[in-house]
Amino acid sequence: MSLKKYTGSCHCGAVRYEADLDLSAGTGRCNCSFCRKVRNWSIIVKPEAFRLLNGENSLSFYEFNTKSSKHHFCKNCGVRTFSKGYIEEIGGAFISVAISTLDNADLNELIEAPVWYADGLNNNWHSQPAEIRYL
């Protein structure tokens, strides 16, 4: 395990966070209706590994019908920084950090980070969808 403290932010800088992540342990993409629309690439951590540093008043969230996740974004610039949720099949409470919002991730770390493709569309979290090229 290679934990590293990463910082991240939205585009305008109003929302800032830090998170203890191990990119080498794997990142994820999903084919659910939300993740497909936002071209999600994220890493899931337990809530205690994530700290919102500032911008709580600048955050809003979107939550769709499953109510399993609140997708947080900056009200000022619109950038989706992280999601909070609870899905029993993936271990309960989680924070999903948007890889694109990491400020101090080295390009090589991103290139080498393994990607898991989840079949969230069918709530089949431990299997990859048959087709992933569009993700």
C-alpha cells in the first residue's frame, strides 16, 4: 500500500480538500447513468480518508432516485469534486474523489493507476460490463 496525501480543488478554487489515496491500488469508471454522463474517473475511499478543507458553503449536490450517492459540485464553477454515499455492495459508506480534481497528482501516477470498470448500471459492482470502450 502506497498512501499519499493528495490535495484537490474545483476550478475556481472555492472548494478545497485533501485525501489519503493509493492510486496504485486502483481507480474506477462506471457505466451507471450518472457516471456515463459526467465521464467519471474516480477513486473510492472511506470517509475518514477525506477532509474538506474549505468551501462547504460553495458546495451543492445532485442526488438521483437511488439516493445512494450525493454528487457534490461547486456552485460557483460547476466542477464535481467528490461524491458521498452508501452502497452495501462496495463496503458501505464511501467518498468517491474525482481524479480530475487532484491538484498534486503526477502525470505518471495517473498513467500507471489501474482502472476498474464497474457495471453500476445493473448494480453488479463486482463485474465489469461487457463493453467498456465508451467509458
